[in-house]
Amino acid sequence: MKTGMGMAKEIERKFLVSSEAWRDTASPGASYMQAYVSVGEDRNVRVRLIDGESARLTIKIGHGMLSRNEYEYAIPVEDAEELVRAAIGTVIEKTRYLVPHAGFTWEVDVFTGFYSGLVVAEVELESEAESPPLPSWIGREVTRDRRYSNMVLATEDLAGELVHGISHSAI
């Protein structure tokens, strides 16, 4: 993902996390409050408040679960707080950790709040053909499972299904 001006192609794969071993090499976590302001069939606008100190507005366009166009901009924290209050559905709360592995940086999201218990890892790629070596703590791939999209988590109530069923059955 590129930030600032212009468009970037976001290519990422998403997995469930099967153990706590990632914590050994993880960065300190950053607290995210993420809310969706607008959602459409092939696009969404989200706001993200990071550690209550910075904020970003992101527009994603595209049908793919693996690859989409992404535009992201810094916005004032006060604007982000107002947009969070105007959110559609559930505000996503999570702590994000960065975990290096074999030349790739994995983002491990530990959900709190409504989706407490759900842990997923994403890795951004340069191309759809790129195949990073998977760390030992990676579980089932859920890249194309729309239920694990943050937008779907925010706009549909999947807590019982994902937190108490699917995610734990893959561990």
C-alpha cells in the first residue's frame, strides 16, 4: 500500500493464525479503531484511528479479494473521530503487530471488542504470482473468504460464526 498521492494496487493474502509463536518477533502493537463510512458492491471508504494519535482515510475500489485499487490519505484525528461516530455497522477494534519473516512483513491483527478472539495475518505482495514462505504459525488461508474482509466484519454480524466456530476449527 502506498500512502499520500495517487493510487496503489493492494495485493495481499490473508490467513488465520494457528499459534502464538509470532509474538516472539513481533513489533510493539498499534491500536486500531476502524470504521466504514460508505460501502458499495465494489468499493468502500473507511477511516482508521491509530493509537488515538493519527488517522487515515482509505478508499478501496475493485471486486477482487486478492487485489484492489487503494487510495489512502492522512486526515485530522478530530475528523476521524466524527467519522467513526457516523460508522456503518460495527466499529472494528484490533491491535496490529508487524512480524518479519523471510524477507516479508506480516501484519497480525488481534481483534478486541465485538470480534475478540479472532486473529488473522496478512502479507502484502508485489504481484499476485508472488508466493512468500509461510511462517510455522500460519493456519488456513482465507484470502478469498469474504467473511474475513474487514468491511464484511463491520457490516455483517459474524462474531458467533468466526470467533466461536470457523477460526478455532482451523487451529
